[in-house]
Amino acid sequence: MAKSDDCIHILQGLLVFGNVVIGMCGIALTAECIYFVSNPYGPYPLLKDTGNNDFYAAAWIGIFVGLALFALSILGIIGVIKASRTLLLVYIILMLITFAFEMASCITAATHRDSLTPNVFLKQMLERYQKSEPANNSDNEVTKTWDELMLQKHCCGVLGPSDWQEYTSAFRLTHNDADYPWPRKCCVLDAQGLPVNLDACKLGVPGYYNSNGCYDAISGPVNTHAWGVAWFGFAILCWTFCVLLGTMFYWSGIEY
Amino acid sequence: LPSPPVRLPYVPHVPPMALLGKVTATTFALERPRCVFDGHADASDAVWLAVAFANASATFRNPRSRADVPPYKQLPTARSYMTLETAAAAYSCSAPSPPVLRVGGDTACRDQGRQDPCNGPLPFPGPYRVKFLLMGCRGPKAETRWSEPILLRRAVSPGTIDPAPTHRGSDVVVIASILASLGAVLATAVLGALGAKVWDSLCHQDLGTDAFTRRSYRTHHIPPALPQPLPPGCGCNPPGLCHSA
């Protein structure tokens, strides 16, 4: 009997350790998601405007799932040490529910990242940037966000200044092509905010205009956020899966 | 009768260097001709640029004098015009100047409708052919060849942009499939364990001696103990009346 007691103690120890890890990961997930929700980065108005707000839903779910994981891990530790069937059964069922929610959050975050193609921003930029009669406040937001983005990141358009040449746009309706092949913000500006050489900028002389697109500046933070929620959540779930299997094995061995 | 203008072998062309704006929807750039008119131009001569639709370049007639120069606003009807009147000295070998000429860059003269040579934006995508014409006081003195047809950019509507992702990223597929299978395994395991327990408790089966079971004390029904048989070293006949020796 001593050998099976040892096995039981080892299993208990492993389960306690597994639950401790789950608890800590739950806290980390909550903290990370609170950070993402409360700290929207610069191009967030563009995302909000495209209607692709799923990422924030995923982050909000992540906050509550993290807290639930922490609470359930404490319940699990108590249940394992006391070898109580009811406690462990409650633990398993609640963990399954939490598992399902976290699964939804991960898949949402990953899908959301996928749906932010350059075309989404291209279409929005061409139709809304510098719209002459802004239908609502969000048009102004889009214009302001793009202006700030192009100024700060020294970029132009989504894929490049040729976006403004390949497509007609709301900008093109108010700014003729000869004077403004692309917006003035795409030119290299001096300290006063005026183009260093306007003619060179209009001609597209390298060095006098910003030739790279802003898509990298937008999608970089989105990718980081999505990795943080989707893949971290996925890792937690894989670990939770192992702990839950171990707990079920342990539970089925407890006799009344 | 003035002599026909000298045909110079120079062919005007769009500059070969990488300039993003060398052809836009209403403007285009040309490489500035250098040393082309030296030897034919006087100090008072002017070099004009003749712009014509590609299919109208064959019917273009050089103007006899400056007064006959077709103006910018006649482009839709006359199918050609002349612009960029510049002193011939600006195209000489020794003149320091930007290497590119921009055709169509002056929006002010289009809006104000002046009669002067107007370098206004081109209202149609073309294609256009251009040539340089050296005009003296008595008419054209020299001309370059016609350029290759230059087609301007045509912009499409943003409604043609399809914002849907072209293919599902592998991330989503991996996460979704692995998580779904893990969830299914867990759900099956829980249901299986619960079902087994329910079945066991209904059928009162003995669980046997599994190595890991943690037995708590189980009270069995203990029947009343039978009297123990006497040890053989105590040879008493009536049972119960034995005294150990």
C-alpha cells in the first residue's frame, strides 16, 4: 500500500503544481487583457470604424476568464488536498465552462487579426480621408488619425503613395491630381510643417516624399495584441487540458 | 517661303529614372533635352512643346508664327496644343537646370483661362505624343521627332476593392482545430467518467484492488462471531469447562 500512497502523493503534488501554474497564468492573462483594453494604440479609431471590434470582445472575455482561472485553481488545490469528490466535480465542470469561453476568445482574437487585411484600411482611407462633407464625427476621426499616422510614422497611404494614384478617392474630389498627386503629409516636411521641396515631392523624387505605406505601422501592434491574447490563451488551455485530465483521473480514484 | 524646319533625331521620352510621379492621371514628366538645339538656335528663339493625341500627331501642322500657336484650351477640339514656351538658352549644354520637365503642372492658368501658353493639366488620359519645336521670328526652325505614345494613369473606383481576406491564415486553423479537439476530448472524458460512476453506483460493483485507489474505511456488515474451536492442547470433554493447565 505504501507504493500506491506514494503514487497518490505524487499525483496530488503534480495537480497542485498544475493548479498553481494555472492560477498564475490566469492573473497574467487578466493583467495583459486589462492593458490591451485600457491602452488603445494610435490607429485604434481606424479599427473601430471598420467595425472590426472583435479584438476588444476577445480581450474583455480574457479578463474574466483570467480571474475565473485564478479562483478555480484555488478551488482545485483545496479539492485535491482534501480529496473531496464534490469539490473536484464542481471544479471540473466550472473549468470546462471556462475552457469553452477562453477557446472562444482565442479563436476570436486570431480570426480578427486575419480579417485586418490591407484592403480593409485601403478602402476606408480612400472613401473617408478628407471627405469634404463628413457624414458624422467618425469621418473626421479617420482623417485626423491618418494625418497623425502619416506624420509620426513617416509613411503614406496603406501600401504606398501610389494608392492615391491607382484609385479615385474622397481626397481626389477636393484636391486635383496635378497639385496633389498624394496628400501633402506624404512629403518630407521641415520643422515648420511645410514640404522641403514641393515640386520634388509632386514628382516623386526619392528623399522628398515618404514612399513606404502605413500598413506595417497599423498591423504591427495589432499582431502583437493578437499574439498576446490568442496564443497565450492557447498555451494556457493546453496546460489546463493536461491538468483537467489528471484531475479527472484522480477524481475517479477517490472512493466515498 | 521659309525653309522647312530641320528634323532633329532626338526623341522626347519620359525620364527613365525611378520617379513615382512621372506619370500621373493628369500630368507627365519628360526628360529635359540638353544640347539638342545647339547650333540651330539663336538667342531670341523659343522652344515649344507640342502635345497631340497619339492618333492626331500625323495631322499636326507646325504653326507659321507665334500667333498661330494652338492654345491649351483648344485641346479637345484641335486635338493638340503647344505649351512650355522656354528660351532656347535654357536647353543649351551649359545651362544648369533640373533634369525633368513636368507637363500639366500649372493649375492656375487653367482656372483663370489666360491666353498665354498654359501648361495646364491634361483632361484626358491620352495616349499623347509630344515633340519639341524650335520657333524663331519667322516660324519653326527645327523640330524633334515625335515621342512614343504616353498613356496617363487611369484610376479605378475604391468600390472594386474587396476587403475580405483572401485566405484563412494558418494561425486560426491551428488554434481552432487543436482547441476543438482538446475540448472534445475533455467533454468525452468527463461524460465518460460521470457515466461510469453512475453506472457503478447503480450496479453496486466491487471495484477490486486498483493500485491508486485511496481506500477510506468501509464498514462491512460483520456477522456475529462463531465460537472459536478449542486449542488441541486442552483436552476437556465438555466444552466450556476447561481450565488451562
